[in-house]
Amino acid sequence: MRLKFAIAALALPLALPASAALAPGAKAPDFTAQGAIAGKAFKVRLSQQLKKGPVVLYFFPAAFTPGCNAEAAAFAASVDAFKAEGATVIGMSADPIDKLKEFSAKHCAGKFAVASASADVIRGYDVALGRQVQGRAVSDRTSYVIAPNGKIVFAHSDLSPVDHVRSTLAAVKKWRSETPR
């Protein structure tokens, strides 16, 4: 019995999905994607957003699922705190833009942009969940704080949406306190 338990304990980490993310200090890949805010579509380009200040780029698996709805609502409730630190919040999912237009109005409360992540963007940010839905790559739940110079300063990868807002806001505040104005 002990041997079976020991073998199962050793195999457990192999059964869990590996959580990969770009490390702090890595260059964030630039992208242009179809985005939406308050139900209206527009183009989102990371390099343009970084000209305004740091960007909180958070990837989520699928709009209109309980965890993603809760995470979007939490970011929407905290958007003013991010803006006070000069940060822009952008959510990204592999969902099609029509679905994200509705999601941006309903669960993001029209307070921040969500954009449709291509397979290249998901691969570039190392956030593939490892499965596809309706032929599209799906991202895991990973949040990045990206400095205006395009470098990752913080990454948080966890399928639970609970700590993403708190940890990214703390990272933005820490970055801001260490950066001369």
C-alpha cells in the first residue's frame, strides 16, 4: 500500500498542467488584436498602450464562464485603482470578438478593454492551456504587469481568479514606487 501511495504521489505533479509564463525581465511580445470596450470594437496594439504607462495584461480561458466572469468583475471594480497608478488593464481570451463585445459590456462593465488573442499571441506569452475549444487555442489564467519599456515586471499564473487583481495591483504599485517619475 505504501508503494502505491508513493508512486501516486510522485506521479501527481506530472498529471497537473504545467503553469508556464514569461518571466520578469522578458520582453513582452507586441501584438495588434481586435478588442472591445463597452460593446464597441476597436484595434488594440500593446505598444500603443505602453506609451501611456504600464499595462496589466491578463489572459483568461473563456468569456461567460463563472471564474472569468468573476475575474472581469473584480478587475472592473478595481480599474480606478489601476488608473490612479497610471496603469491600463487589458483582458485577453481566444474568444471571437463578437462574444468579447458582449462580455466587455456585461462583465467588464465597460471599464476596460478585452481583446481576442490569436494562437500566436497565446504561444508568444506562453499561456496555452493545452487544449482547444472549437478549433481555437485556449489560454490559461495568467496576469502580467508590463512596464512602458515592454519588459515583464510581474507574472501570476493560477487558474483560480482570486488573487489576480490583488497581486497585479500590488505589483503595479511596487513598480511605480521604484520608478522615478
